Amino acid sequence: MAILPILQYPDERLHKVAKKIDQVDNGIRKLVRDMAETMYSAPGVGLAATQVDQHIRLIVIDVSETHDDLKVFINPELIQGAGQKENEEGCLSVPGIYEKVSRAERVTVRALDEHGKTFTLEAEGLLAVCIQHEMDHLQGKVFVEYLSHLKQTRIRSKLKKQRRETL
Ligand code: NI
């Protein structure tokens, strides 16, 4: 297993649109393991392949406190969304920034697991937020892009300053 470098906003590669995975093979399963290790070590609750510069439709999520409930979504599709709720979100590609975003409160998602088997999952709470956040990454969208232009400008300069200070 390996810890992969995570692209940092506003890296242009975060805006690439991910392609559908045609075959769930050992290469995909290796990437799943590496992404899970990267997510757990960060630590974070979700990671999209886009964030490790792999532009394919793959997400890993684990919102459990015990870090033993890894969920893998390959070619995920949102088939239903209900309700609306604002939640504070963060992102491993936008470190130290937490902002409120409004999303569906409950979602139903259909995807393949790491064995290529189709499953359907109904989610609410943090898991629902996380699924929508990570699926946005696959579309090339970072959560801060829901915010006003003024806020986005402020976030970019804050990140620039942070990075200068850690050099
Ligand atoms: Ni993110």
C-alpha cells in the first residue's frame, strides 16, 4: 500500500471530469487500497480518485469513528435525493477551511463495489453529505465553489499564506 499525494486547491487538475471505469480489475483494487490508506492517514472521511490525480469514477468513504467501515463506490450514480440541509464541510484538498454548504439531506446512490458488484445504498447524515461531496469531485467540482466569489478569493489567499508559512 502507499500514501498518495493529494492535489491541493486551486490545482487545475481538480477540475477534470472523471471517466467511467469499464472494468473493476486488480489495478482498480490496488488504487482502492492506496486511496483508503491515504484517507485514513490524512485523516479524512472521504476521498475521490480525482484528488489523487486519477480521473476515474471511484470514491472511498469511511465515516465511522472506528475507521473500520470502508465504503467503495465505483461509477456512483445518485438515483434519489430528498430534503435539504446545511452542513459544515471540509476537504483534504482544501486544508483548514470549513464552510457551510447546502445539500440533499438523504440520498440513494447506486454503484459498483471493489468486486464489480452493483449495490444500492440509502444514506443520511454525514454519509449523505460525504457521498455528494465526493461525487462533486468526480465532476471536477470542489465544495468551496458553492461559496460566493468573495469567499473563494479569501480562501485562496488564506491557503497561499498557509503554504508560504509551512515551506
Ligand atoms: Ni473533498
